[in-house]
Amino acid sequence: MGLTTAVDTGPDPDDLDDDVDDDLDDDLDHAARRRSTALWIGGLTAGLLVTLVLAVGLGAVAISPATVARIVGHHLVGWPGEVSATSAEESIVWRVRLPRVVLGLLVGAGLAVCGVALQAMVRNLLADPYLLGVTSGASTGAAAAILFGLGAGFGENALSASAFLGALAASLAVFLVARAGGRITSLRLLMAGVAVGYALYAATSFLIFAADSAEGARSVLFWLLGSLGLARWSVPLAVVAVVVCLSVAALMVWGRKLDALAVGDETAHTLGVPPTRFRVRLLVVVALCVGAVVAASGGIGFIGLVIPHVARRFVGAAHGRVIPVAALIGAIFLVWADVAARTLLEPRELPIGIITALVGAPFLLILVRRFHATST
Amino acid sequence: MITADGVSFGYGRALVLDDVGLTVEPGQVVGLIGPNGSGKTTLLRTLYASLTPRAGLVTLDGRPLAGLEPRALARRLSVVAQEGAAELPLTVADTVLLGRSPHLATFQRPSRQDHRIAAAALTRVGVRHLADRVFAGLSGGEKQRVLIARALAQRADHLLLDEPTNHLDIRYQHEVLSLVRRLEVTTVVVLHDLNLAARYCDELVLLDGGTVAATGTPDAVLRPEVLEPVYEIGVHRIPTDDGVQLLFRPLDEQDPT
């Protein structure tokens, strides 16, 4: 008896189209959803602009936000025409701090969106951009440059260039190992990334050992922990800017595909997203983006792991919303971490990786606890 | 219409499917039945091009599957497959909206109309109230219905389902299958339960060790002399005023008379 009533509930199949046209009310609160996403993105963009002005002002020589705004305005758009600041202030703002803050926001945004993409790609919420051996590759490249002068042909950009090449070579190795069986699955990608990472870590250690130079080893260590200290208006900064902006744009456009891939390979396939082909494209974008970022700033940890989770808490898991929000939060967070790195122990500068790890590690522990609570 | 002709598939040397054929007329519901490991899911996966057959041809409305672009295929064929649990906390609404993605251009966002279609699909399977819940936190039966809603939102005229009644209690098993029945789209469904197959399918294909052991109406296929050698279990047909019901018992316990 219960069976027949259950069977007969629901509208007729013919009504399906009419439902959609008649029932104008139920659009899953489409407008409200749009509005809330727009508010988050608008609010965070405003937060980023404020961050920019404040962060440039903070440091050994404090400069008021109004002065910062005037100097930046003068240089960017020629207004105001006259700047009532000392030439020292102008030099600090425009030549030293602004490029550093700009690099910081690019690095933060790049690492955060690559973390989001990686977590969807290997379907693991504890994945981070360094999983694919990219950092290890960059480290090996950087160590070779610092200790043995590799890439001297690139002149003053030798370090960035060889780190970038190392990152790309590592990604290529991960890709080739993961592809050995034909299909690139998330598990295969994870294992290839870990294996290549360890091999390159050994290579870097060997380089440090073989060079037998305490000073060199110190430079490599400092580089590994990350720093924005090399930032200035230069070609490498322009490269990072272009690569990060293109990556964020590409990942935003691929939002739905990322959703489908995160659900599963079969699902992605049945929604018209060929999983292996899409993974290869993602791999290229992530390798280029992380490679460029790491080459410019060293191995800054935890951003790519933690920021995606923060973004999801704010706007849910759909990637069309998570990508822009994660980019903005990553940018804001990294700029403030750098402010802390250069002001906490003045005049000495802390490696920024220490700050991000100090903030990120407790967060990760909370995440792991929560994760166990929901999965059991 | 879906056809498979001479389809073979294998991992390494062993053939999982050997020269399997299948025809699903427009609007028909065809059930794939057979014991574990007989190739039901493998056959289904060749029907939506997740697996490429080693030999043979699969067509959708007369066009070879291999010639269809992935998104074009997804607009004409929706699938409810078995998939491991995903960790990503997507909401039910986001999950069902994914069904609209084959219809959207790369730079297009889901429109208000897409949201309406998703809402209608959720209402249709009776889980509209779950729209803002996280999909991974639902019960097995709720998940299954959300996945069917996603397939509905895809608005394809062909539907493939891999054991859609798994994890469902008896009432929802019937509810889901009668819903599928009423959609009047061309459907292939993998089923374990032969009594459900008898009630809701127009035609059955019985697989055994990767080959077709029998095909025809439920009445023709669900007979002791057909089922017993394949399932190695005693089968008893009981005619009732609500169609035929099958009863099973192990062969070695059968009455010697």
C-alpha cells in the first residue's frame, strides 16, 4: 500500500517543461547567490587595495597612507603632478616597497589558486602546489645557480631563470612518470609527485654537500624558506605578473570543469570533460604558475594548502567562486605576512616561510581534527 | 536509440566482454542483469564511451560514439554512475547545476533558466529541500536521488544508470525506478534485483561471463531454465495478481524429488 502511493507521487513527465516555465519563483535563489558572490569579491578587492596602501607605508621608515597614495598616483597616472614628499620617501615607496608588495600579492594569489586547482586535480584536500615536485625542482635549480653559478648566461636573473627551469623540468618528470600507464589518475599523480620530490631533494642536498661552502649553504637555506627581498621593477616581476594573471583567469574560466573533475573521473567524463586531457592542461598551468612564483620568491609554504580551505568556508566549494576569492585572500594574506617578516625583528628580516608556517600549521591541525570528525 | 554491435573489451589478455550486442529502441527501458563479474558495468561504460571497445561499434541514434565530441555526447546522454566519495564539500545545488555544464559555453555562467531547471529537477526527485546541504553529508538514498536530479538537469534523451537502487531501502528502490520509467527517455539500467528488473524494464539483457546469455522481454528471460545455469541458484516463478515474482534457493538444498 505504501508502495503504490510512493510510486504515484510526482508530476507527469509531460509537465517537466511546463514546470520550468510556470514555476518562476523557484530559481534556487539565483539572484541572492549572485549577490553574495559579488559582495565577497567586491569586499575583498577593496580589502586588497587598503592592504596595498597600508603595507607600503609600514616598515623601518613609516610613511602615511596619504603620502603613499599620492606617490603611487603620481607615478601611475601622473596625478597629482607634484608630490609633497621627500625624495627618500618617494624612493622607498616606489623603488623598494611597492615592487615588493606587488610581488607579494602576485605570489599569494598564484599559490592560492594553484592550491585550489591541485586539490581538485588529485581529489585530496591536503594537497598543495608543492606536491608535484615543482618546489623541489626549483630548489635544485636555485642551489645549482647559487653554488655552482649555473645559468650565468642570464646575468643578474640567473637565480630566477635556473629555478624556473628546474621547476619545469620537475613537472615534466612528474608528468612522464604519472603517464607511464596511459591514464593519469589522481593517485598516480600524487605518487609521482612525491617520488620526484624526494629524488630532487636528494639532488639538492648533494649539491650543498659537494659545494662544501657554508656561505652558499646558508644562501640556499634562506632561499628555500622564501623571501620577497629580491623584488624590484624588472623583467622577472613582469613575467610573474603575466603568468599569475593568466593562470587565475584560466582557472576561473575552468571553474565548472574543476568541479566536475573534483567529483570524479567518471562524472567528469559524463559531463563532457575528458579527465585525462583536462588534467594535462591543468598540470601545464599549475607548473608554469608555481614555477614562476617559486623562482621569484623561493618556497613559501602553507599558502597553497590553507587559503583554499578558507575560501571554501566563505563561498562554498564551487570553483567559479572559490578561485577569485582564494586569489584575493591569498594576496592579502601574503602581503601581511611579508609586512610581519620585515618588521617583527627589525632591522633583521625573517624568512617569510617561517611566518606563513607559524600561522598555517595550527590552522592545518584544526583542519585535520575537523576532517576526522566529519569522516567518521 | 542506442545500439552495440559485436562489442569486445578486455584488460590485458582476458576478455571481459566478448562479442556483445544490444539494441535499445527510443523510449525503451532495457535492464542489464547478470551475476557479479559478468560484465554489466563494463558494457555500460562502453555505452557512454568511458571505455573504448577493443572491437565492435556503439552508436547513439545511428551515429558512432567515437565520432561525437565529449560535450555533444553529454548533451544527449546522461549517466548515473557509481563513484567513490569525493571530499570536496560541494552543495546539492552546485552538484545539480553541474548537469547544465554541457549546455553552457566556456565563458558562460549558469543563467537564471539553468537554475530553474536545476530546481525543477530537485523538486522532481523530492529533494528540493536539500539544495543547500553539502552533498557528501547526505545519506545513500538522498545522494542517489541528487545524482538522478543532476542527470535530469542535463536534459538528455538517453539515460544510463549503474545500479541506481544500491544503498536504497525498498520504498526508494521502487520510487527511483518508477521515476526512471516515467521519464520516457531511452534508458539502460544495470540491476541486481531480478524482481525490480521484471517490474520496470521493457527488455532484459542477461550477461554471463562477458557474453549475452539471453535477451528478450522480462517474461522470456526470467525463467528458471534460463537463470539457473547462469546464477547457479534455484529459481521459482510465482505468478501473482501483480505480475510474476521470483523466489530463490541454493541448488544443493533443492528437494531431490
